[in-house]
Amino acid sequence: MNRDKLLSICLPLREAFIRNHYDTDTLLDALGPEVHAALSRNEPVPVRRASTRCGELGTLIRLFLLTDDCPADEVAAALAPLSVEDAVAAGLLDADGDIVRAALDLRPMDIGGGNRWVVSDLDGSFRPRETSVDHVIGVGHASLSLLLATPTAPVGTLLDVGTGCGIQALHGASYAAAVTATDINVRAVDLAAVSAALNEEEVELLVGSWFDPIQGRTFDQIVANPPFVVSRPRVGHTYRDSGLDLDGSSKLMISRVADHLAPGGIAALLASWIHVAGEDWRSRVASWLPAHGIDAWVVQRDRADPELYVGTWMRDGDLDIHDPASAAIAGDWLDHLASANVEGVGFGFVYLRRTDAPTDLMAEDLTHGFSDPLGAEALAYFDRVQWLREHDVLTARFRVEESTALERVFLPGDNGWNQVVARLHRGSGPAWQHEVDDLLASLVAGMGSGSLGLGELIELLAAAHDVDAEALAQTAVPLVHSLVRHGLVLPAEPA
């Protein structure tokens, strides 16, 4: 691969892709949903059959998406005005006589803001190949999850730490005025530069470890899909291994990102953390935050036991666990986790906002299913935290968010149906739930009109039910704080 030569062919390559409609919408239309789904499952036969009716687009499908051996004359026609000779010289293609094949993965993706072409190393899904230490991974499940979970409100400056193939930077170009991306892997920076050029996007690309290339600079938003694999302190593949022990990479990112956020700036990170016997994982993450200047929302989306975790990442590294050498690696890995009393590994999103107030943290499990992306919710969450910081809820008026519902669960008993739980459920966003008793459910119902302050509602409800108002307030105020944080109840006036 030659970066300068790859950059030099981006213009004619882009022209060929546009001419042949090598884009996400056309691929779906040309292949049909069933065959397109087979492509996602790495099943080549249905895709190869369907591609034969797609003309030159079909050649590009077989060349780049299936990594088939293709006749040079067919590839020349599909890539025109780019010549096969120039594509081979740049390292985009390999040639063997009259046969050429892809040397890099190059595929269209819809990452928000329209079609993008993304360049990375071949993953071996259709043509087995060894994964090198500096392998540049394409757009996997983790990258896609971060794309969907990233706030996309317009910002001035954006930093992508550990850019890899550049997918987060390309996404950021749709909502940020200026994008900077870093990676310790020179090959990753080179391929990210090609992806940017192919999409005619301006991205400042810097080589270096973590925040070293941007010392002294701050940004309005930071995104990162860092090498967060929890393992021994060594590097097998730069895209996943940090060289730091256990969850050290997540600790480094979370503890240092505030230094590079502008006032009010937002960070959206993928991270992992260990669950240590006898310790609360939330306390572990909290210890990584500064005491002042950060609002943090940490969302644990999954937790894996050590055996499942190690097995998953062994397969990711194309290691056969039945091979004695690979089995020894797995054994050493599990021994290392056991020596640190690791009972599980958590994974999720970390959202941070730079403030001038004492640090505020909410770390929670959100392992249930929900469909709404978290990016917009994160911004709204931080706005609600700021509102709570500035207001006394007892004097404030509230309204119930329109998707909030009261659910009651009854089970049969000796004398008919017995209510066992009542809970408030938000039907939008992350679908939060809060259990309440009947008195507090009535309190929330009274907020519907937004005409009375919380203190007044508590006084009226206490009088109606002959309970102590002060005692009711001591229970109601923390609940209202939680309901506001989770967006089930909102201030009646604009924040």
C-alpha cells in the first residue's frame, strides 16, 4: 500500500463509483433485501449470483465486497477512468496475470448524512488471510453502535481518538465544522486519509498515542472507539489491544478526556470495565473521574463472564481454540483475569460533559432492549442535570413527559387480584422504569397540569391522605430528581 499513490487515485476512483452507483441505496435495490442480508452474513453464493445481472456494478460487488478473482478487462471497464495498472501500483488491487483481486476492503456505507466509502484492511470473511499487528479493522458492531449513540448536534471542533479506518471522523464531518483524528497506527492514519479523500472531506490526521498529538488543545466534542479489550498488558492487534493492563485503556480515556474538552464540550466513548469480586463496578468507574468539572452518564449495555469474554476475543483474533498454542493463550488470559478477582467484564457507553461544577455521575445498567439512539438522549440528560443543579424542585412546577405511563402488575391471590408493583415507564428513549407506591403515583398524576409547584402538591396530597407532609417530601424529592434525570417528568417551564 502506498498512501501517496492511493490519494492520487481517489478522484478517478470516486468518479467510477458515482458512475456505477456503487452506494448503499443502489446496492440494496440491485441485490434485494434477502440477498443483501446474505451479504451481511458473509454468504457469498447468493450475492455472486445476483451480481451477474448488475453489469459493471456487479463487477465492483464481486471485486470489493466478495474479494473474488476478477478478469482484468472487466475490472478495467468498471473502474474507468482509473486504470487497473494505477490501482495495482497504489496497492488497491493485486494482479496475477489477467486476474485481479482487491488488496483492500472498500465498501459503501450509510453512516448518517448520506453515503460514504470506507477503506480498511480485508477481514478474511470471504478470502482467509492472516491478521497483522497493524491490521486496520473495518466498520464492525462496536463502531456502528458508537455511530448510533453519538450526539450529532452541530459543533465547531471534533476529535476522534483512535480513528482506525476513519469511520467516526467521517461521521463527525456531517455535524462538525472541523474534524481532527488521531491513531498510534500509521497504517490506520494512512487509510483514514484515503477514506477522507475519497469522500472529499477535510480531516486533520495525526499519528500518536492517545492524546499526545493534541496536547494543549481542546475540542467541542470528542468521540472514541479505543482499544478497550480487557486483557494482559501486551499488544497483539493495535485496533483492540492497548498494551495497558485489564481495563487500563478505559481508565486512561475517562480520566484524561476532560483535559481536552472545551467548556460545555461533550465526549462519547466506548469503554469496558472489570467487575471485581466484592466491588461495585460503578465505584470503579467513578474513581476514574476528577472530583470537579464533569457531568458523567455511564451506561452498561452488557456484561460477560470471563470465559465468554475470552472466547469471543479469541475468535475475533482468528485463533483456533482447539490449537494447543491458542489454548495456551486462552489459559494465560483466564489466569490473568482470575488473579485480579475478575468476575465479569462490562461494556457500554460513557458520556461526559465539561462543566465548572462538582462532578456529577450516574452509572447504570441498561441491558434491556430499546430502539431509540442514545446520542440525543445524552444531550437532553445533561440539560436536565444542569436544570436540577440550578433549581429547587420543591418550588418548581413539572409536567409528565408524554410517553410516560403508569403500569400496575397484579397476581392472583386468595381474594382475587393483588397488586404487586406499580411503576412509571417512559415509552421513549432508553425506556426507563421507576417503581412507585400509590401515593407517589398520585403525586406524579397531579403534575399533569403544571399549575402547582411540587411543594404545593405535596401539601395537598398529605392533607388528603392524612400523612405527614415533611415525611412525604423526604420521599418525593429524591424520586422527582430521578424522574427528571430520566426524563419521565420534565420542568413545566423551559430549562
